[in-house]
Amino acid sequence: MAAASFPLEEFDEKFLTCAVCDEIYTDPRVLPCLHTFCTKCLVKWRKGKSHFTCPTCRQQVRLQEGGISSLPQYFFMNSLLDFRALHNSEEAHAQCQMCKSDNKVDGRCADCRLLLCKNCITAHRNIPALKDHYIITLDDLKNPGSRPKYTRAPYCPRHTDQRMAFYCQPCAKLVCRDCTITEHRPGPNHDPQEVSKVAQKYKAGLQKLVEKTKHTDDVLKKTKQTVGHELTSITTNCQRVRKEIKEHFADMRKKLDEEEKKVTERLDKMEKDQKEPLLREEKELEQNIASTEEGLTFSTDILDRGNDVEILTHRQQLEDRLNALSSTQIQHKALTNNVYFKPDTTCTNLVECFLILTDEPLFITEAPVESLPTTCTVIFRPRKGQVWETNPQVTVTSPVGQCVKLDITKASGGEFRAVWRPQISGKHVVCVTAGRRVGHNSLCSSLTVDVRSNNPVLRFGLNGTQQGQFNTPIDLSVRRRSLYVADTYNKRVQVFDLRGNFCYSFSTTANPASIAVHIDSTIVSQCAGQVKRFSPSGELLHQFSLSQHCTDPYGLAVQRNGRIVVADKGKHSIFLFGADGTLVKQVGGQGQGNWQFNEPCFVCVDKEDNIIVADKENHRIQVFDENLNFQYKFGQQGRQPQDMFGPIGVSADSRGNIVLANIGGTTDGIEHSKELQVFRPDGTWVSTISSDRDKLNLPHGVAVTEDGHVFVADPGDHCIRKYRYM
């Protein structure tokens, strides 16, 4: 923004104030998240560390060589501070700081930071060494229409008398005219051009990102509005139901006081259960909107000002931040169920007054999803004099006509429950039947349910080198609330939270093919035939070579005692190494028997340190104890849901469940899906996950979370997907 578009009457002290020290900015610097702070405040905040979190949004900041001084200056803020200083000097009747006379101040040199009288301004401009200095005058202050744009370029640190008026694109660096003759001479490695030409090229792209982020901001606001309406709807609906409850029990107050309390408490719980996820979603939306609008405000200001130097200085930060903001995943599940009160006004039996979520005696409280457990509840309360010979039975008929009977358990208050795990999507018919005594009719009720496909609940990443982008991510690992991704051909590890928000990254110097995180939070990776152990912040602690034993190492896992398991698909073997790299044991060889493998790619360890191997070309899983002694195996090639085809990625949760990714393929003209499978610890098949939208392209490594989700690395699409599996 030009200084001319920011008149004195709009000088906002809060806008010019640092959020840390609560004072006017001193040498303001801009962080990658686009928040601005004083240099001295950031020096204190970082506490001597090379990385720290933003004081406002807590985003991780990793400093380059040079520390805080490597962060870009906020040129526009400096210009506003110059105008403010000149404005304050006029009000305070300050004197010239150059000639030390009592002459009235008429201007200020933004480079020298000196207040100047009219004579010193003339002298300043006539001195050759100072001719390029940027001077603002009281005339500029009083006549906004005549103020020039603030386009002053900084001086070169190597050639201190030259301004950096050129930009070397291969180096992504501002340089001066002398630099274009010395270190940045035009050639195969350097291409210095005038900043005005280069800035225009980037400005259009940044403007598109601003528009894209504005769209995301609009969607966030609309979704928040929808959530607000639904919260109001829940409140209104539950208030109406509460009134109906009170009206019904008013006629039977003496007998029904206790029952009214129980039913009201149940209603309160239903209201709370329905509101809680929406309140959490509303809070998250407010946070996302705030973060998005802050980024948009900063980006829009820079683009509106048309300051070429500033655009080039912040270009990379703007691209990274706007890409992250515009890629925000927005998912909102609309409110589908209302609460109804169903009293029996003809009966004095108290247990016949109850609350349910539909008008039917059979109901399902959540939208069923393929492969996930769904609870079916049956309200079954005989009237006085009715005798039932059997408990109700629940059956489910799938879209292809397959009928299964569910195991049903009796709950309190005449309710029965059955857990159903649908294996395909589409319309299913859930039916409840129960027989009354001989000579009377039986109960029969049915409910048609549309089962949704188990699509990813989250996807993030695309091909690129920026933060949050990937180049063939092969493997990943979860530890506590962090997700670690082996960004293979970018030669780095990227760390995210479990919502896919970027935290930080560090270089591995070689292509990481697999990754595991030890219980002490150190990170172990197999990089181009070497096992490397890093600290949680990315510092290399130890490494050893696999070349003496392995020919084509791929996946690895780390046991609690620090020993490392490596799968070698070249030797069709599994190796167990000590933490220092000493070979402890090797098993394998190509074949189909126990202890033998055919291109094992990934391994994992469970909570007991048992070693689980995805035996890819044998289409099976083999399980060993912690010392590589064979325990059991399961799986085979086939077309049934429990059969495997090319199991590659494998992970085990704290309950012992095994989740694996099948890479799929075609044999004898039969297409085998790229899908996920879930098995019990003993190899019993639980479910198969194959989404109908955003399908897996080339699934590789998988990692499970404690809340029943699994992350899948897809190097074919350069992205990470997240599914619910329990």
C-alpha cells in the first residue's frame, strides 16, 4: 500500500504496536505465518533456539543462518513509522537533529533516521553519497495526494552504497547493480532482472491465491452460519420437547415425579450429545476463520500497495501460507436426527413413556458407514397382559440380497442392542421380529438404511517442494499427537498434527524410504541403504550402513528396547539389528514356507514387540515374536473380502488389531482393488475399506491412531489420506 493511501487521521497506534512488548514497533520483522513483531522481542522470545513458535498463532518457525536478522523486514510498517515520527515532531516542535540548531523541522530522512530542517534537507540532497536517501517532508504529510509510493529498496550488505534493485531468480535473492557484475553475473546459474519486472510475474499468481483463499474463507463463514442455525434448531427443538414433557407429567405429578426426572435427564444427555460435536466444530471454524482472515489481510495489503520490493521479499511466505490456508479441508455433517417425545396416554404403566430418536420401535442413532460398527437399538416393551415367547431378532439384508442375523444383547429399560458392521455401501433393510404367545400376532418392524462408503475423512498434500507438499511420500508413522511423513524425493521428514496441519520439517540428506518413531520420540529412518536416528527436532544422532547385509532394504520398525527391524525385498529376508547397528538375527529366503518371504516391503511391531511382516508377493501376513521366532501366518490370494493381493503397508494398534494396505493389481483378467483391510490379532478378518470417492492410487505405508483412524501414504498421488477403521 502506498503511503498516500494511509492518511494521518487513520494512524492507529494499535496497528503500529507490537503484540509482545505492547510498544511501537522497533525494526519490525515478518514471520512465515505473516505475523509481525519487533526484532528485540523475537530475540527474547526465541531464547537462543533455532526454532520457536509464533507468539500469536503458535505456528513453528525455523530460523535460517543469521537468526532473527534472516527474517524479512516489514517495509510498509517502517514507512508508517517514518510518517508517524515526522507527524509527532511537528506537534512537539522538535529541532533539527543534523545541524543541532533551533531551526524548525521540515522533514525526516528514513535512511539516517534524522529529523531535518529545510536547509539540511537541501544539503542532504546535494551530497552525492546521500542523494538516494528517502526523505519525507511536512508537505508530504499535509498533502496526501502528493505523497510518493514507498518504493525504497534496501541497501546491499556487501556494497553498502548500492540499493538492491535487482532480483536473481535462480538464487531467489535481492541483489544490487554491483552484485550483477560480480557474484550474480548473468549466466547459466544467475539471471538478475529488475525488481519491477520480476515482481509483476509473481503478483498475478499471488493474486490468484488470494482469491482462492477468499473462497475458502467464504465457505468457512457459511459453514459456521449453518452450524449456528443447527445449534439454534437443537435448542428450539429441545425446548419444545421439554415443554411437552412437562405438560404430560403435570397430569400425573405425584406418580411421575421420579420418572419425569429420569426422562428429562435422558433428553438433556441427548441434547448434550448432539450439541457437543457442533460446538467443537463451531470453535474450530472460528479459529480457522481468524487465521484465514489474518493471512488474507496481510496478503491483500501487500498486493494493494504494489510494492515490488515487498512482494519479492514476502513472495515465498505468501505462497506457502496462502497454499496452506486455501487447502483447508471443510467437512460438515448436517444434522439429521430430531428428538421426539412418545407418551402412551392410555396406559398407567410408567415404563411405557419413553424417548426415542425416530417414530419407530427400531432405530439407528448414526448414519451407517461401510466397514464401521453401527448400533441398532430396539424398543421392545410389552403392554400389560402381553406375553412374548422370544426376544426380538434383528436381521440385515444387503443390496445384493445377502441376509445376516445380528447378535443382540438386552439393555436396561426394555431395550435391545445389536452391533452391525456393514461390508458394502448402498441401501440395506434392517428388520426386527419377535413372536408373541400362540394365537396372537408377532411384532415385525423394518428400517431401510443407506450405508455410505468409507471415504477418506481427510486428505492433504500435493506434488511440490513447499511445506505441506510432497514428492513421492512412501512411509509414515504416528507418535502421540504427531504424524511423521517420509517425504522421499524431497529428502526430508515432514511433521504434522493429526488434523494434517504442518508443524515443521527437517532434512535427511538422502531419500527416506521408511520411518518409525521410538517410544523416546527419536525418529528412525532408512535412507538410501543407511539407518539414521534423529532427535525429535531433526538433529542427526547416529547412523549405520546396511550394505554389508542387505541388497534392497525397504521398510523398518523399531522395538521398545531400540532394536531395529529391517525388511529386505532383494534378499526376501527380515533383519534384526541392535540399536548400534550390530546384526542380531536374519531370517528368510525366497519361498512360500514358514520363515520364507517373497518381496517383503514393510514391517511393524505391536505393543508386545511382536514383529508383523507384510509378505507382499505371497499375499499374506507373517507374525514373529520379538526375537524373530515364527508364531503364525494368515492370508491368501483370492476374491473374498478377507483375501489379500499385494499387502504392502502394515500397522498394529494398541488393541492388537492389524491394519494393512493392499497395493492391488490384475491377474487372469481379474482386477484386485487397492484397499485397506482390518484383522483381529489372531488374523480374523474384520472389515475391508474401499472408498467410492478419492480412491487410493498407490498405497504404501500406513500408521494407526489411538482414536480408530489410519493414515495412508500414497506416493502415486503425492498425498496423505486418513480413514476411520474402528
